[in-house]
Amino acid sequence: MAGLEWLGHAGFRVSGEKVIYVDPFQIQPGEKADIVLITHPHYDHCSIEDLRKIVKLDTVIVAPIDCQSKIASAKLHYAEFKNVSPGSSVSIYGCSIRAVPAYNTNKHFHNKTDEWAGYVFEVNGKKLYHAGDTDFIQEMTGLASMGIDIALLPVGGTYTMNAREAAQAVAMIRPKVAIPMHYGSIVGSKEDAEVFRRTVAHAKVEVMGKNSVIEL
């Protein structure tokens, strides 16, 4: 059985045959990672302190090139760094991972030219989309044809799309399940997640409590 756990902010852990973390931040030590996906180099997504808690000698870290020097300078003991940019794909330990665009359209925290990423990856026959720090962008139209089962979408605003814009993204992507993230610590509140729940009309919405798990 595989499970998806929200670790707070934009961090998630998928536990099953392989353990996959996405953007771990201010997490408690737990299962060691087989794969870590990092969306971009900002401290609340590429956290060296948190990587130290989960990497092991055969962990593979997948991230945009801007993260590489930051991670290398920390002298972590892990197996390999895989550089990705939007549109590229890698296969690690049998897990297919595709990097997709993530950027701001009306603010300047995450520029399109940075080529930072969100991810589509498959676990236990389910396709998961972690949007990264993004606004509601045109490239999301391409996700509809991928058959996304679970979409993890930022709703906190300020640095990303807000709850209502995230609901528009759900209408475009058409996932089976939508889970709000990127709220409750640095920006955003539980109310943003509830606005998202009330606004989405095209998918089941799971507002996860921190460290709660849903079965995949």
C-alpha cells in the first residue's frame, strides 16, 4: 500500500515501494528518501537542513540546475543529482518523473526564465502533479491530457496563485482529487484551503491535516 502525506507548506512524502519526498521543509526526521524532488532553490523548498534528515547513500535528488551548487556545498552523502527543466523527464528506480513549468505571471518571485519546475510522477498506478510555486498558467492545459489523479496545488497567494485561481487550475487540469498546499506557515491560512474546497466544482477536494495520510 502506498500513502501520500502532507508534511506542511509545500512538502509531501509518498511512502510505498519507494519513498519519495517533494520540497521537504521544517519536517520531523522520518523515513529515508529514495527520491527527493525539489521544485526550485528558495529556502522553503530546497532546505538543506531538511535534506540532511532524509538523504541516504542511494538517494537520488531531482531538481533544477539552480539548486545544484546549493546542495553540493552542503556536502550531503547521496547517490546522484539529476538536473531537470520544464519538459524534461527522468526515470529513477522505476518511477517516471516529468518536470513541468511553474512560474509567476503577475509577480516576480518565480520568473519563467528561471526554468524552475513542478512535477508529474507516477506511484502505484496513480499520476500525481505537484505544481511547485506557480500561478495559474497556460501550460496547465497540457496536463489535462495526462490523466492526473491527484493535483497538489498552492493556494496561499502572495508568491503563488490564490485559492480561487487554484480552483480555476483544477477546472483546466481535471484531476480526480485536488489537495491544497503552500499555506499555514509562511503565507496563507486554513481559510484559504477552505475557500479552495468550496470553490472547486470539478474534483474531490482533500484538505489534509499536517502529517495525515491518504491511501494511493
